[in-house]
Amino acid sequence: MNIEIPNRNSRDLAASVEPTTGPGVALQDIAEALTKYRLALIFGWQDVAQRYRRSRVGAFWLTLNMAVFIGALGLIFGTLFQSDMREFLPYLCAGIISWGFISTCLSEGCTAFSSSDGIILQVRMPLFTHILRTLWRNVIIFAHNIVIFPVLALILGRGINFNIIWAVPGFLLVCMNLAWVMLILAILCARFRDMTQVVTNVLQVLFYATPIMWMVKILPDHVSRAFIEWNPFYHFIELVRAPLLGHAPTALDWGIPIAFAIAGWGIAIAFFGKYRWRVAYWL
């Protein structure tokens, strides 16, 4: 009995096993993750709850720690810069809380895939769900920490006007930018684990280079402010800090984050579409 085996050349064989790549794959994964957003919400909430399980204060330990940190920095740097505490403390509080959210999202974004390797290797789930999970976890922490600002404003006798409404779309725009950066970092750090330390060191430098603990107006006149105006992290923080302080963000504060979101998502979708299928092998 003769069995006829179909003749397939190596190119046909390679095509049959070649994984599907491209922006379409990335968009499909992201769309599926957004459709199943409840998975990310549940996982993110459990991450915070598990960290403070059996604690009487719970997640508000984050708020207490942040309040002590802001108070210590305010006392030290306010004295060094001879600043008016009624002006400096709210500025520092809003900046520290906003920066804490941004830096933690980016640093934890590096391990978004590698820390979820068990789920990725055993359960069919959109990879972008793990990015949303990390982002949502830090949104919860941000919500706990931001409680400090109105309490501090009340103690210092500072009023809050209607410009605070701008903080909501500003915060959403910040989250949009963080999501694409976290997606790229998660892929890179899944392949190159040393990148996590590189990102940590870069964030430490940016912390001191961004007006968070110091105010722009204290810079001498001869110092160029270009490094501030073109620092995207400064504008990310201003989108949240300026409304909290009673000012509307400037056109530049909106323009640079919007431009970064458009260009960044285009790059992230192309990058994710090309390397998505390799993430499981790198874990």
C-alpha cells in the first residue's frame, strides 16, 4: 500500500508555522483586553488588597507613609529654599504624589509580563491585560495618596476653584501616555532583564531634573529653561498639579503630552505587533 505524502518545500513549511505579526495583532490584543477590562480591575484590586491583608489600616498605610514623606521633604527643602510654606507645601505635595504615580507605573511596568509569567504561560489572555492591571493598581494607590492634598489645603487655608476640573482629563491623558510606555518597557524587560535597573536609574535622575522638590521661579535668569519646557514628565505632572493649585494647564502642557500619546501609541502598536508572540518564549 503506497501512501502519498504531499510535497511541500521549506518555504511553504516555514509559512505554515510562522506566527502572525503586525499592527493588526497588537490592535486585536489591546481591543480584547479593553473588552475584558474587568479582569484587569479584579487583578489590580486583589494586588493592593493582598499587600495589606490582615492590616487594620489597610492600604491607607500608603497614605500615611506618603504624608510623612511629604512633611519631611517640605520641612527640609522649604527651609533650604527659604520658601513660603503656604505656597511650597501644596506644590510639593501635588508634585510628589503625581511623580510617585508616574514613576511607580513605569518601574512596575518593566515587570508587568515577567511577574505574571505563570498566568501568561498557562492561561490564554490578552497580554495588554497585564499592563492594564499594573496601571489600575497604581491608580488605586494614587487615589489613596491624593487624599492628602485637600487635607493639607484645608490646614493651610488654601481654597480650591473650578480649575480643579482640568485635573480629570489631564490625569486620563497621563494614563494614556503611561500605558504605551509601560507596554514597550514590559516587552523590552521580558527580553533584557537588566533594563529594569536602567529604567530605575533613569527615573532617579529625572526626579531631580524635574521641578518637583523645587519651583521653576527660583531658577536664576541666566539659566535656560529649555530643559524644563521640553521635559515631558514636567508637563505630565503639571496636567495634574496645576489644576490642584488652582491654575489651568498651559497650551504647552496639553500639546506635548498629546503629541507624545499620538506618536508613542503608533510606535508601541508596531513594536507590540512585531514581538508579541515572543513574549512567552522570553519568560
